[in-house]
Amino acid sequence: MLNNISQRASEFPDNPIRGLEPLANQARAAGINIIPLNIGAPDTFSPKQSIESAVQFLQNTPALKYGPSAGNLDLIAQLTRFYTKKCGFTGISPENLMVTQGASEALDLVFYAVADQEDTIATPDPTYPNYLTIANKNSLKMYALPTSIQAGFHLSKESLENLPEDLKAIIWSSPNNPTGAVYQEEELQMLLEISRQRKIWLIADEVYRSLVFEQDKPGFYRAPSILDYATKEDLERIIVLDSMSKLLGLCGARIGSITAPSELIKTMVKIASTRGCPSTISQAAITSINEIPDSFFVDNRAVFQQRRDLLYTKLAELADLGVVVPPQPPEGAFYLVVELTGINGADFAKWLLTEYPALAKTKETLFITPMLTNSGGFYLDRSRGKSQIRLAYVISEELLVKAVEILKKAISLYLSTRK
Amino acid sequence: MLNNISQRASEFPDNPIRGLEPLANQARAAGINIIPLNIGAPDTFSPKQSIESAVQFLQNTPALKYGPSAGNLDLIAQLTRFYTKKCGFTGISPENLMVTQGASEALDLVFYAVADQEDTIATPDPTYPNYLTIANKNSLKMYALPTSIQAGFHLSKESLENLPEDLKAIIWSSPNNPTGAVYQEEELQMLLEISRQRKIWLIADEVYRSLVFEQDKPGFYRAPSILDYATKEDLERIIVLDSMSKLLGLCGARIGSITAPSELIKTMVKIASTRGCPSTISQAAITSINEIPDSFFVDNRAVFQQRRDLLYTKLAELADLGVVVPPQPPEGAFYLVVELTGINGADFAKWLLTEYPALAKTKETLFITPMLTNSGGFYLDRSRGKSQIRLAYVISEELLVKAVEILKKAISLYLSTRK
């Protein structure tokens, strides 16, 4: 049968975050308790305003017809207000916005619309795996802007020199998935300067913007945005991706948005019209976004900051075992990348779900994300990241403490079995 | 700015169904009442079981996390039961199924997975526009199997001779969108025979299967399926697409499914893992599918059959104006394709939304779907279908009567202004 499956589908890269799910399910079926550090699905409660607006929509809509391809008009109006009033962005009108089926559809539309087959898009490396897989699906080439754990995965000026001739865009996430780095003014200005010189698109994935730490300001707060430093002319080359999954802890709703020049939005809406519309029920959940009190964002930020501090501190104590953490705790999102010296991350992640429980005589193990897998991962430069893993601190502090204990035990055991 | 938009995006074909929406909105804003015959969004009520199961899910789920990429396990179990018990299909297990973001995502995944760039897929012509646009997006070539209004748009043996060498699959919808034709055993057997000889995939889009008329059987009834005539070996080359949009009148939920050999499902789930999961709220609406009483399907069928009979009869009376209908009323779905002799469908559809109200001194007009537009449409062979339009009878009988009256008046007026 596999003969009849296309080559491109057969060769589609592993998903480093979800690829080991079958092994995790097997372990669960065998009675093993799995502590999930692999996927960025927060355990925090969804806002009750979102649940209520979705319930009201369902109860007041006798026939669930299609919505507009660009998204429901009332949702677009609310998002415009949210970005303008709450986030403080200027120059965003409804015609600069469209609603998507999560940030992943946004990415697919944007890649298709800004570059033709064999064109190149640059991204900091490591990067978010979907950038690589969706670029590949759209027949694009990717170019790596190397960042390192030692530099806290921040952008360097050197990485931005000698960019390829056929470059159409640079894409990054800040706060960063997987590294948690939050790009500061200097980095964003460097990117703007390149966009001006080369007339290329900047694609800013800001889905974690409300999760930025070490900020004393009260109320809703967000990470620096590319929009903060853009001139009116720059805006003609800037695309911002957003997702309600992370902002509101509504991962399952699959609602994202794109902010871009109106001509590009119009073109992408035409392409997106092939899928009708994003789920109108999910959209209804987001329509109440401006009713969510600041305390929701403040509380979430506090929860994740505490978890980050705890996890970072505990892991830093494992230096003797070869665990390398960045020089500072990451500034945002809810991920931490660590290096496990002498350990193959992909092999170790698999081993934790399969061999570890029996070897350690335990009924509990970890589900972690390797930074590089057989055919996929977070690195474009596949000579890097083999010993790194990504941990998502989306579980309670109690569980995080337990997770680090298991990790400590597992590293020793793994290394001893490999000697 | 348009300079910076990719060529493939700039050249993306018009959407014949949604492309005129901006003109319709302008007319509405000017106080014109628009009778919508353009889009297949039924006005019939969504089943209350679906609304209730979605509401319950929302009220009982404190944190809306991601679901599995293949779809929620409980939904897959319910769909397996629905297809097996209600539809009477054999040989479908949960590993043959995945849940998608509507049938459009299903199509995108299937095309990517069964054919590589520049491979060919055949389809009856006219066909569903998404087949053409999504094939194009996946860099596939399409091959037309001509059908005609005179033959009720049924498949002919001749059209299936001399198929191209690099053919990887045949895709069709039955009941057909746009023609309403329901393929009978003879046609399905012809397709199976080709699949056996050529070892190619058959992709059966059966989203309208519950809307098939002229059947005296009581209770739930469905159109003939490719699965009815497939041997166990045939099943290794058969893919069935489904959508809850049409079956349950839940268009806005955007939930579809793919039934296929387990190896292909596994491959497509890996590709689909880039988008996380379909909306878990929307999925919850479908999980109650087996609780929906037969009367829901029976009543819907009766409503659309009456509308079809009315619309077909009324249009057949306009023969003097050059309106050509198929020799028999279409057997299923809720579309009717008619030929307007001497009229350019795309121009007429636009004119109805722009010039007609003022010319006819009326505040009411029609939104119809041309079968061929500037760069898109339902025809692969662009020398055909210029004078044809598709009418979706998803409005009340009263409105249908009014629509035909407007059409009659508009045709006369249009022809007189063109003389």
C-alpha cells in the first residue's frame, strides 16, 4: 500500500512534539503515569467569558451556517479593539485582520502568499518546527539564523549578515517557542533595518506575547512587538501572527489571526475561502475577549513565572549530571530548552516512555520533547541540538518538582546503561 | 505592495461561490434584499442533540486543551458506529478514520498524500471548484471527465477511456455538487474497474449522501456509496470524504472526516499534526451524532425534495426565455445547474447584484453562482459552462417562487440591455 502514497507524504518530517504520542498511549495503557512536559497546552482554566459566549452562541443559533471567510465581523471588530486598546498597537483596522484556524493555518496562508516555490525564508535556529514543515509543504527553502543556548537564544548581528539573494521573508516567534527568549528593541530594530534594505517581509509570530516575565507593571502586559518600532512604511512589509490558544488558554478552539497590509489580507482571504470559515462556534468563544478582566492575564503570568523560576533553579542544580541551562531564565512563553550533555535527546525521550519505568521499577515517567528527531525537530541545521530537549512548564509546581526528580534519576540511569 | 505578494497567490483562482460576496454586501448596505441561492448553507435547523453536546462539553471542560491530531477518540468511536450501523458500511475500524477541519482540509490532506507534484487526478467536469483550487495549491494537474446537462451530468463510459498515464486518482462527489447527480451502481462499478486495472486511488466525496430523493424507504436513507460495491482488495485504494456540515446542517462547525486504509490515515495524521487538532468544541457537537433521530434526516430529505420539485418545475417553464434544465430533476444534494442561453453567467451574476435593482426599480435581487468565472469556476475545460449557473435551493419554497419570478424578469431585462 505504501507504494501508492506520495513521496512527499511518505517523507513528511516527524513531529517532535506529537510524534511520540503512540508510545505515551502505550505506556498509559500499561498503567504508567505520564507527566506531560512535551506539549504547550496550558493546564490553566479557560476564561469563563469565553465559555459563556460560546454557549450563548450555540443556544441562540438555530442553523449553524457558514461564516465569512475572513472571520465573523463581530470577532474582527473585537480583535481590532483588543489589539488597539489592550495591546496599544496603532494602524490596525478591520481590513488588516483575518481570523484563521489556529496559527498553523495562518502560517500556511502566509507562506503561500509571500513566496513562490523555491524562494527562501529565514528563521532563527532553533525554530518552531511548523515553520519548517509548512515551508516544506509550500515548496519553500529555509535559511538558518543560528542562535545558541549560551547567548540565551537571542539574535546576533552576525547571523543577519550575508542573507541569501532570493530571501522573501524572515519569520520568528517572540516570546520564542521553543527557547522562551523575548526579543528586545535592539533585535527588533535589526530585523526592521533588514526589511527596509531588502524590501522583504517580516513575519512576527507573537502568540505568546502576554506571557512575558520580570515586568513590574500592573494589569495586562505584553512583550515588545515588531509593531512598536515600525514606521508606517514598514507596516507594508509586516505580518503578525496570533493565536488565542496560548493567550486565552483555549488551545482546543483553534482560532488564530493574521494582521497584515490590507492587500495581502484580501489575497489570503481569497485563498482561505476554499475552507469556508473557521469554526463559528470557536469564534464565538473569542468574541468576548474584551470582557476578560486583566486579572486573568496577570494571574496566568504569575503562575508561569513561578513555575519557570522553580524549573530553572531545579535544573541548574543538575549541572553535575551534565544538564546545561541558558545563562538566565527565559524571559517569556512557557518553554525551557536544556542541553543534556552526552545524551541523544530523541533516544532519551523514547526511552523514558518505553524502557525507563521497568528499569527504574517505577510507575511514573516523563513525556519530553527532543529538539531533534529522525526527520524533524526544532533545528534547521541538523548538526545541532541532538542533546537538547524542550520542557513545557504547563503543569503544577508540585508536578514540576517531581518531574525534575524523575529527570535526575533517569539521566543517571540512562548514562549508566549506555556506558 | 502587490509586487511583494507571491505569483501563485496573486493568480489564485476566483471563488465562484464566495467571490461576489463583497458586491452582495454593498447591495445589502444600499438597502437591497438579497435572496441567497449561491452557497450550500442549509437554512434548516441544526439538530438539538448537536447543540446540547457542544454546550455540555463547554460547561464541563475547565481547560480547553488540544485534542489528538486524528480527532477525539470518542468522536471517532461514534463515527465508526454511525458509518457501520447507520450507513451500513463494512470494514471500517477506528484506524480507518480521521476527523478534519471540514471536507476542505480532508481534500488538501488527501491530494498531498496520494500524488506528488505534477501528477494527475481526474474528475468529472463540471466539478466542485475546491478540487481544482486545492489540486493547484498542491501542484497537481487535473484531467476532465466531461459530463453534460443533456445527460443529467452522469458519467459516460467514453469519458473514462484513454486516461492519462500519470493518473494517480479519480475524485468525484455523489450526490454531486454542483449538479445534484447521484451516481448509480453502473457508474460506481466503472470507477472500481478502472481502479483495479490502473491501481489508482478512488476518492469518493459523499458529503451529501443523506440527501437523495425518489426513495420510498422509510427512516435514514443514503445514496449508493463506492463502499457498497468494493471488494476487500478495492478498499486498499478507496478514500471516502465526509462532512458534517451538510449531513447535519452544521456548516459553521467545520468538521469532516476521511475514511481510508489505515496506512494512509497514519500518514495523513502525521501531516495534520502540524495543525494540532480540529476545534474540540466543534467535535463535541458531532459526538452526539448517533442520538439524532431518523426523523431529522427524513424531514430534511422531504423539505429539500419538495424544494427541488418546485424549483425544477418553475424553471422548466422558462424554456421560452432560453432556460435549459436537465432532462430529469437531479437525484440528490440541493443544487440545480441550469443553462441560460445567450447569457454570460459570471456577468449576469454580477449584474444582478449591481445594476439590476436600479434598472428594474426594485429593492430585491438574487445572489447566484456562475459556473465559470474570470479565473475560477466549476469547469476544468474552460470552453464550457459560460452560460450556466448553479442554484442552491437552501431557502423556503415561498422564497424560491419569488426567486424564479425575479430570475424571469431579470433574464428578459438583461437580454434586452445586451441587444
